[in-house]
Amino acid sequence: MSNEDRTAIEWKAKQLGYSSAQHWIRECIKPAVEQAKYEKRVDDGAAQEVAIAEEVFCSGKGR
């Protein structure tokens, strides 16, 4: 990111009432971050269910 880009982003953040560009960017991406966290939890849960099913099936406990 160029110096001009950084300066413009800081200026815009101040215009919007944020204390810094970092705060503005965090607010802008917050919904995407929350969605990503949700999707990761779902994916991690699905992976755990597959591992449990494989363990049960391969151990003969499911037969």
C-alpha cells in the first residue's frame, strides 16, 4: 500500500468519525469475520463428526 493510499484511508476514517483507519477497516470487515468464524466452527464440527464416525466404523463398534 502506498503512502498516498494510507494517507487517504486515514483521512476518510477521520471523516467518518473513526479514530483511525484500523478502526474503520475493522468495522467494515466485522460481518465477514463473524461469517468466517461461523463457517470454520461448522467445518471443524463436521470434521470432528467424520473422525468419530471413522473411529467407530474402523474399530468395529458400529457393527
